[in-house]
Amino acid sequence: MSEIDKPRFELGEIIGRSKLSMPDHNFEQLVITRLKEEAELKRSRRYIGFSVVFFALFVALGYIVSTRFIANLPPVAGLSPQRLKLIFQVIFILSILFRAEYLIKYYRHNKLDIS
Amino acid sequence: MANSNETESLHLRKLLNGDESGFRYFIKAYQDMAFTLAVSIVKDDFVAQEVSQDAFIKAFRAIKSFNQQSAFKTWFYRIIVNEAFARLKKSKKDILLFYDEYETDVALEDSLDINDNEKLEMVNEAFKLMPANEGLVLRLFYLEEESIKEVSAITGWTKANIKVLLHRARKRMLAIIQQKKIRI
């Protein structure tokens, strides 16, 4: 270091010893915990992404099956196509409700984690 | 020094592999300096701890983008400095120049009849009364013994600007301490 860079300064030596200590002795653990929480949250977000995609596929396929295919089926076990369609649609709607509830709960839980 | 660099490289590899001991090594090694630099800028212990924590998280998250051309220290200090200035900008609370009249050329050792610990305490107090940029360059230059070039790499400021800041900071530090001494 040149003399121009470092002229004599009375307090230089004292500043050289002025490093402060981190007041929180638990700092290391705090950072590690936060890192782990962030990693967990990242994983959760990936899972919820998959869930939303599969949910959308499920709804689309269910709609196609109930509107296009069931009406063209022959009677099965004495049940007319109309009745089959009704049974399928009841199961389909219940499944959608359960999955939607699950997704909403999951999404809210993750939102709480973020805050 | 070579040994220390090897240890750091070893832990850097661990860090890149996601090994927890690598994270712990860097937190232990740099937490005090992170806090010291942050407090030089934000002037508040609690905020400085938050800034340090955020800086570590950001650094670890971005560790794969660290190209190892510069030292880890330089790269990490730059993150702390950016984080601390961002926090300062948010709070809009930078120190106004309370000590603009700093006409002093008196050597401190001659003028202050106090021991080293008291001087150290006064210096740390004086840092809290200095503008963020001046406090930062003084700390980097004298505490970390960084060259003007390295200070420039950490702060992103020009070398000429850093020299001016250093000159002002030295004068201001002396002036603050002289005035505090009068009050004692």
C-alpha cells in the first residue's frame, strides 16, 4: 500500500481494533434455521405447483369424460347412460371439492410460513 | 495465509455442496465483520443484526453465482454493503452532517489523556455519528486493511471518491472525538 493510500492517522490503529462482536450469540443458529425454513418452503411451493397442475388436468378430463363419453355408453349393470353420468358427476364434484379444500389449506399454511 | 485460504476453499466446496458445516464455517468466520460493517452504515445494533442475517441468506442463496475470481470476503462484503444501504434508503435515516466544522490538526494522543479502551469506546461511538459512507470506508480501510482498490471493489465507488471520503472521514472522526472529549 502506497504512502498516498495510507497517510499517518492517529486513530488508524485504534480503528484497526474496533471490530464489534455480534451481540446475538445465537446468530449462527438463527441463520441456519432460516436457511432450512427457506429450503422447506421452496420444496412446498414445488409440490403445490404440481398439485395445481394435476387438479386442472383432473377437472378437464372429468369434464370431457362426463360430457362426451358416458352419454355414448351402453347400459351397464342395468344402469342407463343418464344414471351412470349422474353417478360419475356426483363423484367428480365431491373429488373436486375435497381436492380444492386440500389445496386452499395447503396454500394458506404456506402463506403463514412466509409471514 | 495460504493455510487459511485452503481452509476457506475447502469450506466453500462444502457450501456449494449444501453441507451444513460449510454454512456454519462462513457464518462463524464473518458474522462479526458483517455486523461491524452493517452497524457502520445503519447505526443501529438491532437493524445491523437483521441486515447481517439477510446478507448471509442472500449470499448463500446466490453462492453458485460466486465465480471465485475475487475473494469470498470481497464478494460477501459487497452484499452486506448493498443490503445495509438498501435498508438505510428504506428508513431514510442517514446521519446529517452534525460535525461539519472539523478544523482540527491536533494529534489525538497528545490531546486526549485517556487509555486505549476509552479511545476504542469513543471511536465506536464516533462511528455512530458519522455519515454511512464515511464510516464504511474508514472501517474497511483501517479495520480490514483493504486497499483503495479493494474498497472500491466492495463499495462500487470510484477510487477518487474513496480517497475524498477517507480524507473527510479522518477529519470528521477527529472532530467528533475532540468535541466528545470536551463534553467528558
